[in-house]
Amino acid sequence: MSSLQTPFRYDFVGSFLRPKTLKDAKAAFAEGKISKEELDAVINDEITKVVAKQKELGFHVITDGEFRRSFWHLDFMWGFEGVEHKATGNGVKFNDELAVLDDTYLVGKIKAKPHPFVKYFKFLKQFEDENTVAKYTIPAPAQTFQQMIVPANYETTRKFYPTNDELIEDIAKGYRDVIKQFYDAGCRNLQLDDCTWGAIVGDAAKQRYKSLGIDLKEVKEQLLRVNNLALEEKPEDMVINSHICRGNYHSTYFTSGPYDTVADYVFAKENVNALFLEYDDERSGGFAPLSKVSDDKKVVLGLITTKTPKLENKQKVIERIHEAAKYVPLERLCLSPQCGFASCEIGNKLTEEEQWAKLKLVREIAEEVWV
């Protein structure tokens, strides 16, 4: 078992653009032209290739590119008892378009069962070696909590959970069980992807919650509580990091706003080992909130965007790293893209070669800064 721990000086969030071969196979399966076994063989082959590419680029972390899932978050939720989903063409309005997502809702109490993602991790783990370690990405507990209390799901959820406190307890319990499943399978590096904090920053979010009659302070307390409750039984030798962004769908975004209003919660009090933070443009605000990051956390600066193919100016990125170091010591900082390249199957608006060029840039900058 690899003893390497994330994050690394040059790192990445986890998802990659789906190759055409994979997309074609999924379409063929949906049309009944190939079997599930044939589809799985294609997926396994493409994961093998994408892992080889990550190693070729010199990264010390490997993921399966999230090739087995349609959505970065919902597929994981479907692995719990009590959760159902269906494709309806509905979705969430992002900046420039509708993010089409499966409706995902409760049909009973949330309970853990043998989670399919653990099996997926086992396939990835075989590629670990002395230079690389496998990490698996799952949505944060707060993300599952928010999914079940959005306006479209609120009344359905209340049939099973009269209060948010009861819902939080069951989600946390379910996550603790699944985290143990990952640990028993040999996973020592897990990442919680979390858009909930990014969704409550900025004036637009403040107005949105106000119109719903919801107290934002209470929301922040609940997000922090469900995440930390889920981590209460985390093994000492297991690293669990959090990735925070403001939405990433087909190169569009959900919200904008600085971290100032959530830093006292997630930066200071969330019990994770590191924070992967979106910082690729002005929508994320300045680095001052980093002063609230607790001393036991590392910070991975997401200064390279996955939303456009244009390569960043290397010197400007280096300058921004040193600016951030005014608030968090340089030895506790790392560099990565701000998010994945394909949070959902549709992917962002760049090519695979442009994707790899972004990762090459991340490594080049990191090696220059942390020589």
C-alpha cells in the first residue's frame, strides 16, 4: 500500500474529459447495442489509459477521472438506501445555461449499504506504485444534505425527516459507514467535493436565502455540523481533504463571491486535512480570508482554470502564490486547477490535449516555486 498523502505541491481535483470511445460506448449501451459487460470493459480500458497519462505527466496522485459516473455528486448519493433518482430534463440554472441533472430525492430513511464507489476504488488502487497514490472523490456530506432540502425536495424529505437535525444525523452516520468501507478497501486519501460553501457566498446568495426565509448563519452551522459529524470516526492514517468551488458545468458557474462570509466556519473549523480552493478569477475574491485557515490545514490554490483552454501567464500565477503566502505559509501551500475538467459527463469547453497542457503548467509552476 502506498504511504503517500495528498495534497502534493502540484495536484488536481479529479475529473477528466470523457474520451470519445467512452462516450460512444455509453451511448451504445443506452441504445441496447452493447451489454453492460462490454461497456464496463471499455470504461476499464479508458481508466487504465487516463491513469497512465497522469503518471506520464509526473503527478503523484491518480484518479479514475470519474469516468464511471454521470454527475460528480448525484451518482454517489444513489449508493445509499432511501435515495432514488430519475432523468426528467430538469436541472439547475447556471450562469449561461441549464445544468441538466437527474432529479435525486428521498424515498425512505438514508442508510449505508455496500457502496459501488468502493468497488470502483479497488479497480483504481491496483495502479498505485512507489511514486503514486490513488484518491477517490465523493460529494461532501453537506452536499447530500443540501440536495435533500432544496425547494423541489423539501416536502418529500419532510415525510421521512421532520427536522434538519434528524436528516443531518442520518447523513453523517451513512457517510461514516462508507468512509470505513473505503478505508477497509485500502483507501487512505479521500476528497470531499463541496459546492455548498460556494453557493452561499456573495450578495446574490444572500438575497436568494433571504427570499426563502432561511437564516444564512443557521445554514453555515448546519453545513459545518454535517461535515464534521461525518468525519468523527476518521482513522488517524486516513487523509480527507475538501474541495470547494462555485459550480462547474460545461465551463459555466453557479455563483460568485469571496470566501469572507464562510471562512470562520469552513476554513477555521472544518476537520479536514487540506482545502482545495477555487481561485482562478475575480469571482473568488482575494486571499485575505485565508488568514482564518487553521494551522493544521494545507491549502491548495486553484489558480489554473479548467473552464477555458487559454494557458495562464506563469509569472502572474507565481506572483499570486506569493501573495497568498502572506496569509498561509508557503510550506503549507500547493497548486492545482480550480476544479475538475468534467464535473459532469458533458465536460468543459476544451480538448483533451488542452486539458493535459493545463496540468503540465501546474507542475512547471509548482516545481519553480517549491524547488
